[in-house]
Amino acid sequence: MEVEAMMAKYPEIKDELNNIELAFEDMAMATAQTPKRDLKSSILDLIEEEEKPVVKPQPQASPKEEPKVVQMQPSPVLKYAVAASLTLTLVCGYLAVDYRAKWKNTNKAYAELLSNNEQMAEQYNRVRQELGDIESDLLVLTNPDFRRIEMPGTDNAKDAFASVYWNQLSQELYLDIRNLKELSEDQQYQLWAIVDGKPVDAGVFDWNAEGLVRMKNMSNSAAFAVTIEPKGGSENPTLESMQVLGTV
């Protein structure tokens, strides 16, 4: 649009452009060549060739070759590695079995040691308790304030025998069993103090009690007796079952 505006405004520019166009036409005519007569037929042949379907040749199958089998020779290093692995496995298995056996033996020995220690501790505590009881008994037996009262067997139990140690100052009372028959589980022995002609409960005890048995304190008593009563004792003595009797 800008070129056309310049041509309309300046006629000399339009004339110059026309001269250039004519010069190009003259040059083209001067250099033009006449085409060959068979050019048309050649072009048509090329077009027909382009339109024909292209048939690709099928590749011929090459004869199938048999696979070659290559014999692999085992490496000496592999042999040694396998042998070493088997040896290591056997050694580890033996060590595991040996360790397990030793571990079991150690645990067994440790358990036996603990059991022995527990038994020794129990025996020590029992002996210590017995020594303490003996020491307490000796304090009673050697104390002149305690009076010993023997209780021989009655007609119900002529072989029975027991004693009491009574401190009238402190009112302490201890029983020493020498020979009393075995009782059933639902029975116990009961000690009685005869105070002002009446029986007073002095406590119950088992037939297999050992050492001096601490009974109830008594301030006054004229005699002591032992009867067989139901477990836990009775309010009144069963005279028919009296085993021993001793007067003060």
C-alpha cells in the first residue's frame, strides 16, 4: 500500500518500476531453452510408475543352525569355595550343638546351685529360729522365778506326761509337752488352770508342738490340767478326756 501511494504521488517512480519489470522479462526470454520432444512422455511414465503398488520382496529364510553345546569346565576356585563352604557349615553346626549342650548343662548346674542355696537358706533360717527358741527356753528354765509343776497322766492316759513353768510375779505361763498322744485334725489339747475351784481357760495347743509353748498369763492357780477338746477349744473342759493333772 505504501509503494502504490508513492507511485501515485511520484510518476517518475512508477516509470522506473515499469522499466525494471520490462528488463526482467527481456532477460527471461533471452535465457529460455526449448524443451525436448520426449520430455512429456518421460513425465507421464514417471507418474505411472508412482501409481503402481510397490511389492516388497520377501526375505528368504536362512537355514536353521543347530545350537552349539559348549562344555563348561568347573573352575578350581569354585571347587575350593564349595568345599570351604561345606566345611564351614559342618563346623558351625557342630559348634552350635556343642554350645547348646554346654548351655543346657550350665543352666542345669545354675538351677541346682540356686536350689541348693535356697535349701541352705531355709535350713539356716530354721536352725536360727530353733536356736532362738532354745535360747528363750533356757532363759525360762534357768530363771528361778519360774516354778515347775509336773502333770502326770490320769487314768485316761497313764503314760501321758507334761509340765508347766509358771512365774507368779510376771504371771507368765509356759507348757512343756513330754508325752501326749496324736490327735485328729479336728481336735486340740486345752490347758486349764484351777482358780478358786473353777477351771479357767489357759489356751489351746497342738499335740506335736515343740519346745516351751507360751500359754495365757495366770495370776493365781491351785492346779493345772490338760483335756482333749474340739479344734479351737471349749468354754468348759471335757473331764472324761482329761489327760494330765498336776497340783501347785
